[in-house]
Amino acid sequence: MRKRLRARFRVSIALQVGLLLVTGALLAWTLLQTNHVAIPVALLLVIGLQVAGLLASVQSHVDTLEEFFAAVNYEDFTRRFIADDLDAELKGEFNLILERFADARSERDVQANYLETVVRHVPVPFFAARADGSLALVNNPARRLTGLPTLAHIDDLAEVDPALPDKLRQIDAGQQQLVQTRLREVPVEWRISVSQIRLDGDVERLYSVENLSGELTARESSAWRNLLRVLTHEIMNTLTPVTSLAETCSDMLQKQNADPDIRDAVGTIARRSGGLMSFVSRYRELMKIPTPRMEELAVLDVVNAAVTLMREQFSETKIAVDISPESLTVQADRSLLDQVLLNLLRNAVDALAGMKDSRIAIRGRLDHGRVLLQVADNGPGMPDHVLDQVFVPFFTTKREGSGIGLSLSRQIMTAHGGDIAVRSDDNGTVVSLVFG
């Protein structure tokens, strides 16, 4: 096609130049052989028309080429050339080329949109940062994880943790690193992988984030439940016949007027066995958390109801409730949420026992798109070695405590897709409930 167009252009120019030469030769002959003025004038007009036609033909080709290159340069692939007698075939070919460019760009855009959609919706949080720190791409899981809907620059992550942007910049390309930070008052551990690509001479760093905290919490809870299941099964299998035999023997000894010391000993065995069975049964609660029946709850109503139930215990404690906005709602199971709140309030009351000017504050708010509910007291706080074990089943610092309250609360929050965290120092203790 290119050779054919080139040949036609050359033939057209050659014919026009040839006709111009012939006309020029006729003009010279008439000037030499005749004295007529009209014929040379007519030939001069013909030559002028032939030159104008030649220039118009060349200029038409040049204009067509300029328009075509401009359309390609500005990616205006919707441009179409109107075929005429001068450049009909050339313009037709240019139209075909522009249509192919338009089809190629449309296919490229479809592929780019497809890949962008896939990246935005993959379950792994992902974002791409340019050399200046601006973010070229942030997918939906990354926005949900950070709670920053307007995430546009890597420095915006300072709202989550002031040190987080520098931690990310220090990770070398091709490396993975565990990063510990706090997210909505909850300590979290992220595994961040970094890769690097070059686009049009610019370097972009690609970050993918794995939130290990939720997975570790779920695995830890599952491990504790499995352990409790085994322990309670074995203990109950052993205690049930012992308790039954002890009670039978005690009844028999009572009827036979046996020695009082023997009756007391057997009776003690029966009572202690029964008490131990009751004790073990309580820990079965850790394995019987029902699937939450989610409903929209007004946080203020739930908190006020819990405070009302605990009113007698608050007789010497000032309690402040601050839910902002007052219309704040949460998706949760009402009975399970009540259980968690009442447990946290009992713990706060116990921590404030014997204190003057004791205070409890219950605060609720939206924090980066998630509901954060806190119970804070101004008690003496907990030492670090105690704080590290507060979610371990059976661990308690109370003489009459069972050690299952916070562990059970954590499992309830995990079942809600949320989390629970405890922060404590000399100024008191703050327990944070984060709802997903």
C-alpha cells in the first residue's frame, strides 16, 4: 500500500511537471514563430493554472500529513479525513490507521481499567507511592485498614502512627518487614512487603500489607478453646464418678450412723468434688459463644442500660458518659455487647475499690470510620507483667476472680469482627472496644 501511494504521487507530480514543460515549450515556440499576442497570453495563463494546480496538489498532501501527525501526537483518534479527488486514497488510509489506533487505545484502556479494578478489590491492602511520596494507587482494603478515605500521600499515614511513614520509607525494595504500630487504640502487627517498578523513567514503590494481629488473635482464641475442651472433658470424666460415689457413700454413712470423722471426711470429698465440677463448668462458657445476631444498636442506649444495671456499685464512683454523636450506632449482638460492657464496668469498679474521688468515663465515637467505645478509670493501673497477661484464660489478680472475663470479652469482640485492647499506667486503665 505504501509503495502504491508513493508511485501514484510520483506519477501525478511527473504528469503535472510534464504538462508544465510542454506548455512552456509551446509558449517559447509561439514567441519565436508568431507575432500573435493572444496565444502567448493564453499559454501564460495555462502555465499559471498548471503551477497553481501543482502547488495545490503538493500543499494538499502536506496539509493532510500535518493533520494526521497532529492527530497522532495529541491522540485524537476520533479525527476523520474527508476523502476528495486530490487525496482520496491517502485520506482513506489515514482514516483506517486512526481507527486502528482508536481500537488499540480502547483495548488498552479496558485492560488498564480491568487491572485497576482487580488491584482495588483484592483482599490484600495495597498502595503505590511515587518518588515524592504521593500515592498513585490505593485499593479499597488499604483504605478500610487505615480508616483514611482521603489517603493521597504516604505522609497521611501519620494520622495512624506518626512514625509509620518513616518506617515504610526505610524498608528496602524486595524486602519484607514486621511493623508494630497502633490502629484505633489497638496494638497491631503488620507484615509489609515492598517492590519497585519503573514507569516512564519514574520509580514507584509498591507496598502490600498483611494484618497479622487479627489472624493471630483468632488462632490464639481457637487454641485456648481446644485446650479448654480437652481439659474440661477429661476433668469432668474423672470427677463425675468420684462425685457420685462420694455422695452415695455420704448417704450410706449417714444411715448407718458411722463414725462422725468418717462422715465428715466423705462429706467434704462430696462437697469439694461438686464444687470443682461447678468450677470447671464455668469455663465451658469460653467454648459456648453463640454466633452474634447482628442488629443496629444505639450506643448511648446500650451504655445507659449497662450503667443502670451497675448503679448500686457506682454509689461512691462518679461516672461520665460521652457518646459523640449521640446518634452513634453499631452493628452488634445486644446480649453479647451487654455482657462485655458489664464485665468491663465490674473490672473498673474493682480497680477503684477503696479510692477517694474515683471516676469512670465511658466514651464512644467514630474513629476513621469505625466505632470506638472506651471504658476508662482513674485507678492505680496495672504493671506491665500483668498487662501482658490480661487476656490469658484463668489469669486473674482478684482473690475471688475466675480469670475468664476479659478472655471471654475478647472472643466476643473477635466474633463481631472487631478487637479489644487495654492500655494502663499510673493514671488509670483504658479498655477500648473497636467494632469492624
